[in-house]
Amino acid sequence: MDRMLYVAMSGASETMLAQTANSNNLANANTTGFLSDLQQFRSMPVFGDGFPTRVYALSERPDIDFARGSIQATGRDLDVAVMGDGWMSVQAKDGTEAMTRAGDLQIDANGLLLTGTGLPVLGNNGPIAIPPAEKIEIATDGTISIRPLGQGPNELAVVDRIKLSAPQKADLEKGMDGLIRLKSGAPAIADVDARLATGSLESSNVNTVNALVDMIELARKFEMQVKMMKTAEETDAASTTILKS
């Protein structure tokens, strides 16, 4: 009975983890530039003394879905969408450099250019600071120009350039903070050919229909595994009764 109970118990536990990952995808269906996590199950033998006669289920994230969300025009000057396989560099909360495709930019009270989640956007020499200006323009190559206060419409000054990169997908990994980094841990190399679509945002790539179907399927798997644990308990009780007879 212990084999049946162990398999059912481990399966139920890992199914809950998979449900958590799927729920996270569904919760970010409207998050700008979000890339959904992939999920898979594996059977893993339990090694110890003797032969590995026990097997447990393992839920894991093999990678992320690099499919792109749709580009939606907003007309807002600070909204940008990274084109193709490019990424925009930001400073993570731990101070390291990371990458994102979320281009809902904003400027805080100190003039720092931030993402919608409050992360500083990186330029040629670190976080980008925007001086007071009447107008801000972001070019397709990431160059940021401003029209200083009191100046005419043709008086534009270049402030900085958003760091854009396009590393190979095989070299990327997604951290627990949702940001993308190189597996080597090194900062990404700027790519002069990377481009932005200005006045636009990239939507999440989560397919809500598939996520809901997966949620129902995982819930049914969990119910089945709980029933198996109950069956193992009933079978064990029946065996105990027979032995007492």
C-alpha cells in the first residue's frame, strides 16, 4: 500500500505546484510584456538502500514561452514595444542588470526613467535620468531626445539611449522576479540593430483559454490522486481487518 500511497501523495503535491504556476500565468494575462512559464511532469525514481522501487512525480519549469504578445498602439510618448527578439535592459531590485519587454515607461519625481513596476531603465552609462522638458521623444533605436523648457519645437537635445540587446534564446533564463537574465550572469551586450515601436505596448503572451483548460485538467488530476490516497487507506484498513480475523 505504501507504493500506491506514495505515488498518489507525490503526484498531488506536484500537481498543486503546477496549478500555482498556471495560476500565475493566468493572473498575468493582462501584464505588459509578460512571457508565460512552461510546465511539465516527470517520473523520478527514489534512490536509497536497495533498488529504486519507488517513483515520485516531479513538476518543473523547463523554460518560458518566448512567443511574442500582440503589439497594441497607445499613442503615449513613453510607451515602447521591443521588436523582434530584442530586450530592454533594466536595473533589478537587487542592483543587477536584467532584461524585460515591458515598455510602459514613466518618469518619477527625480527624473528617473522607470518601467511600470518601478525599475530604472538602463542607458549607455547606467540608469537614465530625464531633465525637465516640455516634450520627450523616444526614437526607434532607443535614443531619447527632449525639448528643454522654454525652447522652440526644433530645439531637441539627446539625453541618452535605452540599452537594447538581442541575445540567443538558449542563453536566457527567467528569474523569480519575472525578469530575464543571461545564464552566465553577465550583462547583455548592446545590439545597435535592435528596434522599438514607439507609442505602442506588447501585450502578455498568455493564452487565457489554454490556461483555463489547464486549470481544469490539473484540478481533475488532483482529485484523482486524492481518491487514490483514499482508496489506499480503505485497502489498508480492509487488509488489517482480514489479518485480525
